[in-house]
Amino acid sequence: MGVVTALEVCRLNSELGLDLPLQLIAFLEEEGSGFGQMLLGSRIIAQRVTEDDLREKILAIDDGRSFFEHAEEAGFDPASWREAAHVLDDLSGWIEMHIEQARVLQDTGNRIGVVQAIAGYVHGDIVVHGRGDHAGATPMDFRLDPTTVLAECILELERLARAAGRGTVGTVGEIEVSSGVINAIAERVRFSLDIRGPDDDAFRGVAAEIAAFAGRAAEQRGMRAEWTERQNLPATPLDPRVVGALEQAVQGTGEPYMVMVSGAAHDTMCVAERVPSAMVFVPCRDGISHHPAEHASGGDAALAAEIMLAAIRSLS
């Protein structure tokens, strides 16, 4: 929807004879569904990866082959990936439209969100090593059960995120239990951590604290826990001038809107360090995203296109 709405802005520019100097840029792998790395295309543009990452570490989820190998097979020249940075040369501004991926706009009755900042995040994994034993034959006092540490960490993450405040949130989204059968005590548990917020010190502090807590909780029960970071991106304040132009444009429509912070990551995070940037959100029904039931209104997207065009006109 974001790409098609940008295309509609370009179409309106042509239809109305405005002759605004527009460029449409679409990135691959924003959601990380192919290679397990969010914002991969825009991170390549922003030079936030290394050649070793692309050749050896960023691997396709389906077959385990590298980004380099897949890109070459598709007819591209991944060896020239550093040249991709020039895509952003000479841009005077950047606006991205996206569904909200939450239910704030829907539940507050607003058709448009003007995004003034994007939350940063830490992604990582904690692995707790216990001892696999029989679920029935092993008395409670003889167990080294890593799922107990998992349970403690989930509750502690909730406590830490609430205590940190400032928009900090924490989520355990993946849980992998080995050997994963009903009549066995687990020998190993891996769980993911997704910790985000608009305040770098707050969300990074929570990540450090929960990693340390897991180590202590495991040690107290005679086990061992390891923390591994996957990804770490800082929060991204957006450009006040572009945000202001979008807010003025939506005020001109008379439609209800709100200025907000994005809790989800977006390609704009990688563009904003080089180009004055902002975002427009439209509601998604019941906040559902990353799911076949995800739905947003074409009418809201059309409104977003009009607002983006009006903002660009005022900035030009």
C-alpha cells in the first residue's frame, strides 16, 4: 500500500501538471520475511551492513543461501552494493506512508497519523541450558528446568518495560523448547526479546537489565543463560519541517488526525540520517498486521496521497 500510494502521488503530480521533482523508491525486505533481517534494503542503502554480512551472515529463511547468492541468481550485481547509497543523493525530503500496525488510530477515531519519531529497538535471544529429564520420574527438587527461567524472565521483562516508561515496550515473541515433548523436562530453551521505544537510554537499559537478570535467575537454579544480540537500531526523530508540512496539509482536509510515535520499525529510519524525513500512518482494522486478516481502507490511502502531495507542494 505504501508503494502504491507513493505511485498515486506521482500520478496526481502528472495529472495536475504540478511538475514537482518526485522520485519513488521501493526497498526490498522491510519486514524481513525472506532473509530474517528487517529493513534489509534500506540498511544496504544506508551502508548499515558489511560485505561479510551480505556474503556470509544474511541467509535466506527457506534455503539458507546467502543474500549475495540469491541476488546474483536474480540477475543483480551484489558486489556493487555500496553504490546503492547514491539512490538518496540530492533528495530534499522523504515521506513514507504505512499502515499503523496498531489500533491507536482506529480506537481514537483518527483517519491519519503524522509520525514525528520512530522507536528504536534491540532484538536478541536468550538461551537457557538446563538438563533434560523424565517429566514423571524426576522429583521437583532434582530438576534443572530451563522453562522456569523463561517464566521468570517474561514477567521481569514486563516489569522492567513498565518501570522504564517513556514508551518502552518489551516482547517475547519466539519460544523454542528442546526436546519439545510433553513427557520430558526441557534441556534447553531459547526465547527472543524485542525491546523498543523512542528513548534510546530507556529501551537499551531494559535490554541490558533483562540479559543480566536471566543470567542471575539461571545461576540461582543451577543453570546457565546466554544473551546474543541480533540487531540494534537507535530511535529516529523525524524532521520537524516535513512533519509540520504534513500536519498543515491534514489540517486543510478537516479530517481527524493525531501526531504520534511509531512503535514499529520502517525504512524511513535508514533514510532519515541523510534526508529530511517524515511518515504518514493510516489505520489498520483492529491493529492486525503481518497476518492474512490485515486490512486498511483504500479511501484512507487516497486521503494520505492527497496529504502527501499537499505537503510536498508546500515544501517546494
